[in-house]
Amino acid sequence: MLNEKAIEQQANFDAVDTQAVTAVRMLSMDMISRARSGHPGLPLGVAPMAYVLFSRHLRVDPSFPQWFNRDRFVLSAGHGSAMLYSLLNLSGFAVTRDDLMHFRQLGSKTPGHPEYGVTPGVDATTGPLGQGVGMAVGMAMAESHLAATYNRTNYDVVDHYTYAICGDGDLMEGVAAEAASLAGQLQLNKLIVLYDSNDVSLDGPLSNACHDNVGQRFMSYGWNYLRVENGNDLTAIDTDINAAKDNQNGPTLIEVKTQIGAGSPHAGTNKVHGAPLNAEDLAATRDFYNWHNDPFTVPTEVHNRFMSTIKARGWASHQEWSNLVAHYSNAEPGLAAQFAQGISQTLPKNLAEQLPTYYKKDQLASRASGHEILQRLSAACPNLWGGSADLFSSNKTNVADEDRFSATNRTGKNLWFGVREFAEAAAMNGIALHGGSRVYGSTFFVFSDYMKGAIRLAALQKLPVIYVFTHDSLAVGEDGPTHEPVEQLAALRSIPGLTVYRPADGNETAAAWLAALQATDHPTAIVLTRQGLPTLPKPAQRVHAGVKRGGYVVADAQVQAEGILIASGSEVQVALAAQKQLLDQGHDVRVVSIPSFEAFNEQSTDYREKVLPKALRRRVAIEMASGLGWCQYTGLDGAVISQDRFGASGNGEQVIAMAGFTPERVVQTYLNLN
């Protein structure tokens, strides 16, 4: 049963609406034809549902694309970007006719797949299939959490929907299944996904690779399921979106049966998926739709329809919300201030002073010190929340004084992602894209591989998400090589824009967390140990300063350094022990901790020279991981003690010794240098 408001919105569609749908289709074809590159199949098939969504439902303000309480829209099938850019142009976003004409060209605002931060109105970077569904789930999680936290009677300051359009390819990806399961578990009522169901994938008929009953699959996840039999039926699409908005018992999937490349000579086949229409086929398609306008030109009445629906509705909604927030600030000044801090990503000025300090007597695993640090951070930063992939007891990333975020408790701050690492990372991206809070997620370090695609998208989108990876090395021990990370550090360090910290003690861990929270334009990974770590022989304040710069001198030579031992994480202790043995043999060396390659490499040449003087060419780097990357610090004359084969199952200390991460090996390696 539709509510009265929804019924009022079901106005009849007229000839101008039909023209508007054709305009979206043909602008998309003009873009693809001019670029000689792109995917015509989706815009031709999906334009009707996208038009209904934009014209009748989506609340966005094209003049202020980042308005906080706007509806979010994710085109998970990002290869259909031409359709999205056409809609943004017609809706009044700062996407001009000239931008459309430079589709897929270097430096344009209309890249081949939608990119967040490049094109006004694009809420997420998509293209790697399935991840858009995961990000939409994260956006809906953020909306529900913030609404429960900040809304008060008569003051719904967070109140919007999250919409996504996905295709067959999206739903074949595992991340979409993980994310959909999570969304159903959380009963995210305000998440609505329209599914472009055309039974064709890139290589041919979908039946060659997949036979899922998608409706039954999603209902088993706890979703509502609706179906539109004719993808050109604007009224049926509108009716089902209204019904989805009226649902109060979980997210909704609307399967819309479409024809890929509708109206083109190769409609219904994979030939129209990802290849531009040739001149003859484009002419035939224009004739099919009776479209005789010049390229990149649409009738005035179509422009007016978009302005009178999308732009007018969005501007009015934005103004109404701004007035509401002004009154909210007077009625709930404390909550309003916290709400504003979350949106602006403002941290408490004295945050560093609220973190624990570790001393010589302390010998905690960095996952344990990380747990203590997180409790302090959570108390100081009310907008911080996060969770684990069913590993709270191992990762130590739960907040003891907070509840579980669930369908019945939206204010909870402990996120139970379940054993869904890829969906966890994708949802974290969605939470960050939504804004208003800071999010972290955790798992065993070796399972960061499952998250890699989403970590890459976080870096590409410059999202300040925080990953906490524990059980960082061979010291995992008895669980063996399947759980002992070797190549993961090098893999993460290779991602442009991701900052990785591998702290050596509790104070370095606190500093890494602080740096992660201070970051506003990039993601951060904090890699922590299972085994205990002695506190470094350095005052906490100086450790914080060193970690902030990515690398620093932990223990200098007694008189005059003749060489340098360099390490990260638990291996800093190995370097310190080797330093003492070398001194006993008459070799005075410096020990340097480099918890973050990325932060250290951003420092001035002068600072890096002070830490790693060029004149000191005898250098040994130690890390229980792949040695890739360390040569930039050891040079051609130095050596790297690393782990370049898989580990073994056994007592952690014995596995470490067997692999040769001992002070004695470091000493011998140093002495062997010329």
C-alpha cells in the first residue's frame, strides 16, 4: 500500500518525458560517437529508469552538488557513464555541452568511467563491477547511523535515500553478494537498487555463464524484490520506486527487464555492449527514435522539464534543510556542533594529549596497545566508528563502551561486517563518501588481499578510511603460511595514495592512529603485531614526531656512526639488539625506524639526509616481509634481510629464528658488507 505522498507523486508521464528519455539516449550516443569509444548498450536500455529516478525522485541540488542531505546515487555499472553525464548536464550540474563533447578525452570532466571528485554530481568512482553496490550499502549505513544519532523530534537533519543502478555483471561479482547480504542483515530500508536485467553480458548471452534467480537470491538476503516487465514503462518504474520508498522492512531491489542497446540495429546482443555505433547504425538508431536534432542539442522543452523537476526540487529541498539546520542549532546546540564537526572532519584540538603513553616497562603487542588507543580515540571523537570482519577478539578493534550497529540499534558504533572482507572495504568507502563520520575496518593482514580492489578505489577517490591489519608477520606462528603475510606490505605500499604504517611499539602505534585520523585526503593502513613489543628507548613525544615524518633515528651511534640498521615494526627490536652486538665488536652504528615509506618519502631532502646520511653507505634493512622497496634506503652497497618465501607452522619465535630474523644474522650481514 503506497502512502499518500507517494500517490501524489505518480503524475502522468507525457510526450515531453518521452522526449527527455530519448534526449538522454541520444546525448549519450553523440558522446560515444564523437569519442569513438564507450558503451552504448547501457544508456540505450537504461535511460528510462534513470530518467524516472532523476526526474521524479532524486533530491539533489545541481548548484551545490555536495549538499549534505542530498540523495546519493551510484551508477555501479560505471561503463554507462555517458548516460550519467547526459543526465548531469540536463539537470543543471556544472557539466557543460563542451564537457560532453570531450567525453573520454585526457583531462576532461567526463572520463571513461565516473570519477568522484572529477565530475560534479558523481557520488562514487565506479567501473570495477560490484563495488558500486558495496559503496551504496555503505552510504545507506552512514545515513541510518547519522539519522539515529542526530535526528530529534521535528528535526530530521539526516533524511535521504541511497539509490544505485547495477547490471548483470555487478550482481555476478562476489562483492555485490557480500554487500547485499550485509544490507539485508542491517535492514537498510532507504537503500534502493535498480537492476538493469537484460540477459546479456560482454561476451554474449548471460545464460552462458549465469543462471541465478536474482529475485530469490535477494529475498533470501532479506531484501524486498519488485519487478518491472517492460523497461520502457515509465509509470511502472515510477510506481515501483514509490513502493520501494514505502518499504520499512529492508532494502529493495527493483529488477527492470530491459533490452541492451534498445532501438539500435544490434539491440539485444553483446555487439552493442562496448563498441560505438558506426555511422550507419547511429543513423538507424536516430531514425528509430525519430530524433533529428543536431548532435549535442536537445529541444527547449526538454531543458525546461529538467529544470522544473530536478533542479527546482533540489534547490527547494536544500533551502528547506538549511533552515531546518539553523533551527536545530538553536534547539540542540551540542548535537549540532558535533554534527558540524563530523561533516567538516574536525578533530579535537588536544587529541594527542588524550592518547596513552607507553614506557620501558610496557611490552604489549601493537594490536593490544592499539585496542587501548582506540578506546581513548572513540571517547574523544564521537564521530568515529568501525569494525571487523568477524575478528574483534583477534584484531582488538571493538570499542568496549559502545554497542553493535544493527537493524534495531542504529546508534551502535561497533560494525559487525561478518566474514565479508571485500564488502567491508567497499562499504567503508561508501561511509567515507557519504561523509559525517570517520570509519575504520579491520581483519588479519593476510586477508587484506580480499580487500585490495576496494583499497585501490579508496586511494583513487582520496577517501580518509582507516584499515587496521593485525597478525602482521611470521610471528603468527602455529596458524602457518596460509595466515602469515609475506607479500602484503609490498602490495599495499605499491598503491598510489595509500599511506601504510607498521609501528614498532605502543607509542608508534598511537602516532600512527593520530596520523590516520588527521588525514583527510587519503586512506591509511595500520599494520599491527600479534606478539609483544618492548617500548622503544625514545621519549614518546619524540617518537610521535618521528612517526609523523615516516622515519627517524631510534638509537644513534655512541660516537660516530659508520653504518645504519633500518627496520620497521617488530624488527626494530632486532636492529637494536644487533646494534649492541656490533658495538661490542667495535662497530658503531645508527638504528632507524621507518614505520611509513610514504610519509618518509614526503619529507624534505634535508630531513631524509639527517636520518639516512648519504655518506653512510653500509646499511642493512630488516623486515619480515617481501624485500621489495627497501633498496631505496639501503642503496646498491647495502643489504636487505627479508622474507621472500612463504612461512611455516610452528611456535612463532621458532619460525622467526628459522627464517633468520635474529640479531646474529643482522650482525653477520653487516660485517659482510664492504
